[in-house]
Amino acid sequence: MGVYLDPGYLSFEEAVNSNIYVDKSEMILFINSVVKTKQKYVSVSRPRRFGKSMAAEMLCAYYGREDSRFLFEQRKLAKKEGWDMYLGKFHVIRVVMTDFIKRNGSVGDGLLKMQRLIVRELKKKYPDVDFFDTDDLIQSMLDVYAETEKQFVIVIDEWDAVFRLCKEAKEEQIVYLNFLRDWLKDKEYVALAYMTGILPIKKYGEHSALNMFYEYSMVAPMQLARYAGFTEEEVKELCEQFEMHYDEVSDWYDGYLISDRIPVDKRELYRQGDYHEQKIHIYSPLSVVNAISTGWIQNYWNNTETFEALAEYIRRDFDGLKEATALLMDGGRVKVNLRRYQNDMTTFFSRDDVLALLIHLGYLGYDSETGEVFIPNKEILEVFQDSTDNEEWEETFLAFRKSGELLQATWECDEGKVAELLEAAHDKAENKTYHDEAALSYAVQYAYYVAQKYYTTIKELDTGRGYADLVYLPAPQYSDKPALLIELKYGRSAEEAVEQIRGKKYLSELEHYRGNILLIGINYDKDISSKGKGYKHHSCRIEKDEG
């Protein structure tokens, strides 16, 4: 048994013998299905605390040549036909990259050290092999394979260490990626390459040096979804075993909503909207284990991820990121575009880039079907609260509360209050919002920011006889809320705006909501003198649709 070559099963044995152990051994069935195929390159990215290292130790125990059958015979895996097809069939190389990649160290020196240590163990294991160059790991593994025809399972933990610890070292990052490609890609000695980390594969331009890998992430875990954390069933079993209240544990640690693959025989049902079992709720394993072990349901997140780490990202106010954070903390959801995210911790061009990183760090859940992010549970909400508990956030939260008051006043048809709150919000908006009707639309959307929690916003809805300026349609879970049809005027009158809604029959496009629609006219008159009694640029008219 070596340190890097064939590390054995002791680490996995310790996990199995622990007081709290959740059996994830069936994961091996899927991994076996890709061994020695074109899909043998597996990259698993999850937040810290989500069991990545334990899964890696399990694979080392299963595939390694040291006899570990006794560890797996009592596991769920052993109940499946052909479960032991690759048991003990390969040499395993296990590397934890944080052992070699240091914050202020040379990446090249770290990789050289790693290669020398692995080659040293190869030489001990195969003293009769004629090694061409013992400073070259790739050549040495080729030499072993050429003489023995024995393949390797290569398990790399913390593969993304260079992007987390050496964030600005761009050239060294490329050197690292190129090394991994040269070591793993198209090499006959590789039966399986399995990498774990927090971040998905780094993107450079249109292509990645590691484009042979299949990625299983918190955004798209696919066949590994059930192994990304603890499932509801597993947590319920633990709660029953250790006499904990499941509802309390669920409130604190549930919420990561991920999507499994859709079985072939269920895909027609899915297309018809009659299959939903692909959605899986995942719990943070370490938090659940801590709560079960101690009996205390509380925040265990800060033991490994401090609120300062979160604060560093959400204070970057790209595209209204602070307002989006306030909405998330209020229980809302925010749409996110993940396509441009570069899979690192430094390249941010937009709000979406930061939100994408927070998914991979575990601070946000992601619903792949709606494309929305959300704060998953009470534990993470507390981290957000700690991260925003300072003067820097006071103005953001004040504006958010005022937006909530505006929406409530709208529902109550309080025209005076709506006009007053719009006035205050407009005063805080940029000067560009005072020039025309399009700018007024920007200011009104800003004022109604909190409405995103309850509504889908449609700008300039085509009604056939004109365009309704702003339409807010209630989300399915808030179907009791009225639809809002807003017409804007600039230097005209709010009453005229409502007349236009009725006259051009805008309501005909909202037949599904008839009887539960508010017709809202909003005017901005820049010429009103500030010296007049009751001075106010904005006026508002709200009428209810009677169906």
C-alpha cells in the first residue's frame, strides 16, 4: 500500500465504521458503466461539506488491488447484479491537489514534486520495469502499462485548487490545465479519471484544455444527482434513528433542488408534464451529521465557510446585485444566465457571473427548469444575514422595504400612497430616468423591484391594438395576487393612461386573469413647480377590472 499509488481502503473503512454513515455505494454502478469507455472522464463539482472526498475514498477502496470485498458485501451496492465487475481490478493513483498547490507557491514546482513522488512509488511497485525517464510521470506510466497491460484509475481531489488558491496566476493555471490534459487525455493506461472540486472545468475562450471530461455539477449533476448530498429519504431515516424532528432538520438544511436524469421510459410523461421525480431535494451532509451528532439544530456552515467569503462577492453590485440579494433574502427567486460564467473565482462581468459562482459554493440553490436561483434554507439565510449586517447595506434594504410598501399600496388601490412612494423612488434613481416615457418605465420597474418575488414582468406586451407598457403576471404559487397592467404617461394624466388601457382593449390579452386585474395609470409631469401646494411630479390612477 502506498501514499499515492494504491492507497488502500483504510479511509473508506473509517467512514463505514463511523457512528453516522449514509450508504452511497450505489454510485459505483454508474461509475462502472463509464469505466473503459469514452465517458471515462468524470468531473464532479460540489460545495465544501458535500461528501466529495468520501466518495473519492470509496472509489479508491473499490477499484484498488487491495482486497476490500468485505467492506462492500454489506453495502447497498452488493444487492445489484454484477456489482463486483471491477472490484480490485485496477491500480489506483490518488492525489489531493492542495498537497501540492500552495497559495504563494510555484504551480510548476508543485506539479514536479507530485510527479516525482508518484514515480517513486511506481518504481518500488515495479522494480523490473525499464523506466525511460523517472522525472516524467506520463512516460513512466506508459512504461508500466506497456510491460504489464494494467490500467489505472486516477482519482484527483481538490482538482480546482489552483483556481481557488492562485486566483490571479493565469499563466500558471494554463500550465496546470495543460498538464492534466497531457497526463489523462487519450492515454491507454487510463481506465477512469475521476476529479472532484468546487468549481466546474475552467473555460478559456470557446474550448477547454479538459474538454474530454463529462461534468456533474450542482447545476447539472445528471446521473450523480442522488449522490450530491443527503436525500430526503436518507435524512428521514437518520432522524428516526437518532430521535430528531425531521421538520426542523428540513427547515434548516434542505433546499438544494437538483435534477436527476429522466429515465427513457418516463420521457414522454415528462414532455406531457406528468413526471416530476427527476427533481431531488439535497441536504448539506456535514450540517445534517453535526445536527444529528449533537442534537443541536443550528448553523454549522461558518465552521468551514465564513460570512466574509460571501460578503466579498455580493458587495460587487453588478447590474443591481445588491437588490437581487435583498430579494433572495426575502424568499424570492432571481433569473440567472449561466452560459457566460468562466468557472473561476475572479472573472466577473455581470450579476449572473457572481450568482453562478454562489451556486457552486453552495450559497444558492438552482432550479434548472425555471433557470432561477434562491436561498435554500435557514442555515444559508443566516450566512446572508451576517454578511449584510453593516452600514453598507442599509440603503439597499431601505429601498427594498419601500418597494414592498409600494406593492402593498398598489394591491390596496391606495393611489396617493403609490404616487408618494414612486416619487421617493424616482428621486433616488439616476437622472437619466427623467427625460422621456422609456426612462419613466425604467424608474417604475426599479420602484416595483420587489414584485419579482410574486410576478413575471412583461415589458411592452403586444395586444394587437398597441403595446401595454408594463404587465406583471402572478407566478403560479401566487395566483391569488391580481395581475397588474400599467400604462405610463409623460406630461399627460394618469386617468388618460387608464382610458387607453380600456379603449385599446389591452385586457383582451389577459382573459385568463379577468376579474383579478388592476388597471394602473402612472404619469410623470416634469413641469410641476416644486413651490406648489402638495407638490408632486407623479400621479396615479388605479381601477379594478370587474371581469
